[in-house]
Amino acid sequence: MKVASRLRTAATSFWNLYRNAEGLNPTIRLIRVVDSAWHEMKDMAGELDSSWLSHFAALIFLAMPREFISDVEALLRTQLSRRQVLGKSKDSKLLSLFWRQVHELEWFSHFNDACENVMNTEIINYVLDMCKSQYDVPKLSEIDLWMFKVLLPLLHSINFDNNTSTVPVLREKTSLVVDKAYVTVRTNEIYDIITEFPDSSIAVFEMREPLIRTEHHHTLALAARATLQRRLLHPGANTTQIIDVYISLAKMFWIVDPHYALLDLAACHVRAYLKNRTDTVRCIITNLTDELDGDLHEELHSTNVPLLETSIKGATERHRESRVVHEFALLPMLVSIYRSTEVFVNEYRRILAEKYVSPCT
């Protein structure tokens, strides 16, 4: 009972010290109270085993106020920002000692959610800052460099694990979070990526591997469908413009999903809208036959997705010199909107007849 009583007293003293340090910087506040608890446990080391440490952790965290986790998150953000600017923290020894004490007290499981929340938020913010509205310059190599030089060293210092077998696991887990952040940022920008294609080709090509690893193809297709329905399919957009965006959408999905499993999902509303527009067939035929005036003539006579040849030297195996060429049957895709060539043949005959008789009128 003597040990239990001392642990209860230590837990009360811990929270009294924490409350009395309310005016301090959150990082200094945390370091002080954790260091105090660690020394208290060190003084009792001869009387404690792992079960008593668990009991002490329960006493501490059952009484935990909300601002304690907020302070942990603030410490993590500070630690990450310092590493990002300086390459390492000015107070790296002090912070390393803090995390070692957290692990020796067996408290890290109580900090884990805060660590994941901060890391996920900071990764999203970093990827957003790096990539937002930039589609014509490779970005993944820079993101990988940040992950290896800043993020992973910080995570290793927080996890305080010298077991080399856990390094690949942590790297793979972090890489997946970064991939998800990249795909999320690009998915939120999907309308601009589609409408700016082929100028956005580099961003589209970079999406392929992160999409494979995250398996977010379906999410991307749904986002494309929703944003096109909201921003494009309205009376203010002319038919030629909608056809042009549809072509860009098809070419983009041909790059990220060569099997074309998801194009129908992404384009179904666009196809239905074009089918119900009275001038869609005439726009397609006019642009196909009129080299001088047809805005889509060049597109409809091009069968390949634009080439991308670039050397991206990154810190991982994911970026290598690549050259990609895709066969792309565009005209059959446009014809398939109606599932029949008859309407196109009839419209083609009408346009030819109009051209034939127009000089005589």
C-alpha cells in the first residue's frame, strides 16, 4: 500500500505542477512536468515493476485535462517546424530526453493519437504548400526529400526505437501517409488539372504511383464527376467547350488508369449531358471536317496522349526517367456517347449537303 500511496501523491503533484506552470511556453511546461514525474519514478525504481508503471500512467491520464494533449500537439508542431527550418532542432537533446522519459514512463500510447493527428495535418499542409496550383513542375521528388530529411528523423526521435527492423515499417507507413496527402491535394484540384490538360500532364503522370499505392482511383473518379457536374454542365458552357473538357478528362484517365475501368464513372454525367444537347453531333462533325474553323479539329486528328519525358531525381526509387506513349482512340469515344454511328452519318450527310448548296444560295 505504501507504493500505491506514493504513486497517488506523485500523480497529484504532477497535475499541481502542470497547473501552476500555466503561464509558461507549452513545450517548457511539458518538459518540466514530465521530467519531474520521471525523477519521481526513478527515485522509486527499486520498488516498482511494469505493473506499477501502468498503474501510475492510469492515475495520470484518468485526470488529464484537455489542454494537456493540446500542449503535446503544440510541442510536436514546434519540433517539426524547427527541423524544417534548421535541419534539426536547437533543443534536440532536450526534446530527445523528453521523449525518452515518455517511453520509460510507458506513456507514449497516450500520446500516440496526438502524434498522428499533428503529423497528418503537417504532411497535408506541407504537400499543399508545395503542390497547390503547380502542375507543370515535378513535385514528388521534393516531397520525398522533405520526408527523408525532416519527417522520418523526427518520427524516429519521437518513437525512440533503436530496433533497425522497425525502420522500414515506419518508412513505409509514413510514405503511405505522404502519398495519401498528395492524392488528396490533387483530387481537390481535379477540375483545374482536367481543364489545363495537357499543360498539367506532369501532375497527372506523378499521380499514377501514389494512386496505385493508396488505391484511391475510385475517389478520384467520383471527385472528377462531381466537380464537372457542378462547374461545367450548365447552359452557360458551350458544347464545344464541354467536348474539349471531356477529351481532356478521357486523356487524363487514360494516363492514371490505362485499363479505363473508371472513365465511365468519372464521365457518365458529361456523356449524358452531351447526348441531350441538340448541337453535340453537329459540333463533333463540324470540327472533324473543317480544318480551318473547327476548334477540335487538331484534337480529333490526334491519336496519342501527349508524351511526357522527364528525369526526376528523387530520394526514392519511385522517380526514374520515363517515357510514356498511349494509344488513344478518341473519335470512337465520342461516337460511343450515342452508342450508334447512325446519328453521325446522318449529320455528316446534312453538313455535306449544306456545303454543297451554300454557294448556290
